[in-house]
Amino acid sequence: MRRSSNIKKTRFEGWYFKHHKGGETLAFIPGRAGSGAFVQLIGAGGSRQFDVKEFSVKGGVIRADGCAFSARGAIIDLPGVAGDLSYGELTPLRSDIMGPFRHLPMECRHEVVSMRHALAGSVAVDGREICFDGGVGYIERDSGTSFPKWYRWIQCNDFSEDCSVMASVAAIPFLGFAFTGCICAIVYRGKEYRLATYNGARVRESSPGRLSVSAGKLLLEIDVSPGAPGHALRSPVKGEMSGVIRESNDAAARFRLREGGELVFDLSSDHAGYEFVK
């Protein structure tokens, strides 16, 4: 994982470590901003926010008080939450998900660290142990000043076949105006597909329950039903964790990818991660 330099008080950075097996999902979000360092947790039972005093990123290891996160795994030591997880080989994308936009002064920069990797170990939450042996993980990173004014984000790698999907559509402010941008990455049976604004992708439909994006011969269609309003998480606004978003990690979703009119896959899951911010 990339080593990070000291962060300015007007900016934020945060990592999203998701762990899933069967009907259990836990995601940890360590990060820091002008308002201080933190670790957030989201699971089926809700979300929690922990303020931390000590935070560092060195040698690919993110340390937040007694917690440590890296490409090899995570050690969790938080009030009421403790565990030790190890990760198998990560699955990074072939190139930066931001494409050429990574060179521009963006409000929020997104990075996919691993689309899919094997899990081992467990986490105890309030005395209840959750085993992730044989499960699957996902890692991403965000940095900048603020999350977009509105966006849709969905991620899932809980399928009956070897498939991982991350898709996001958002309002992107740039040089005094705004445009709708999208980044979508799919790894299916070892092959990577990408639909993004910088490679000509067009958002055909974007609503709370449906996302449709096309790029060249590719067409990605996602139908999603959150099932619940989701759990509250703190979000960055001008470098401070003063905003609130809601995320569901058990959204029911159907994903279809077509190439040249031919169906590549049609897969569904009841455990997609989903954020919809108007």
C-alpha cells in the first residue's frame, strides 16, 4: 500500500477495509482530517465512530491507536471490538481508477487498492465472534477536501461466480463548473473491464434504484434495493468530518454486463455495499 505524507488540516484521507463472509459484513474506515483522526465501523448491527489520539502511516501500515491496517491484514483493538485478520494476495486494478484525472486538482480522489482478496481470522463485537475464514475482502482509499455534493457508490464481490464490481457516479466540480463523472471497475473471471468518463463512458440512468453506464461496446446495468435507509457514517466537508452519509452493506442488487450486445454476466447479491447521496 502507498505510503502517505503528513496531511494538511484542510484535507482528509481515509481507507475502507471491507470484510464479508456469508451473511456477515464488517467494514473499518481508519482516517484523519482537520477535525482529528478516527476509525469508523459499519456492520449489520449499525455503525460506530471512534476518535483516536495516535495516527500514522508508515511503511504501508496505518496505525490508529491500538489498531493496525495493511495489505497483509488488520489488528483491531477498539472499545467493544477486537480481532485479528489476515489477507491473501490483493487484486489491484491494472492502472489508477482515476485515469488522467489523477493529475488534476480534484475535490475527492478515489483509489481502489484491492478488488478482491481472501480472508482469514475473526473479529469479536461486544463479545460476539464473527469468523471470516474463507471470506472475501475489498480495500479502497479516498482523499481530498470533501465528498461530492451528490453521488451513488456501489461495491460488491459476494457472487456465485468470481466477480467483483465497484461503480460510482458523482457530481464533479472543476474550474468553476460541474459535470457528472463516473468510474466503474469490474473484474470477472480474471478479466478487467472499465467504464469511466475518461474513456468515453456515458451515464444513461442514475436514480436511487438503478444505474446504467455505457462505454464503447460495454453496457453495465445495476438494479439495487437498499432495503433500509442505511447506517450513519461521518463524511468530510472542507477537510472536516462534519458531514453525515448513510451506507447499507446488505443491499440487494442485480448486476448485468453486456459487451457488443452479448451478455457477459447476470449476477445478483443480497450483500452489496451502497451509498446514495442526493
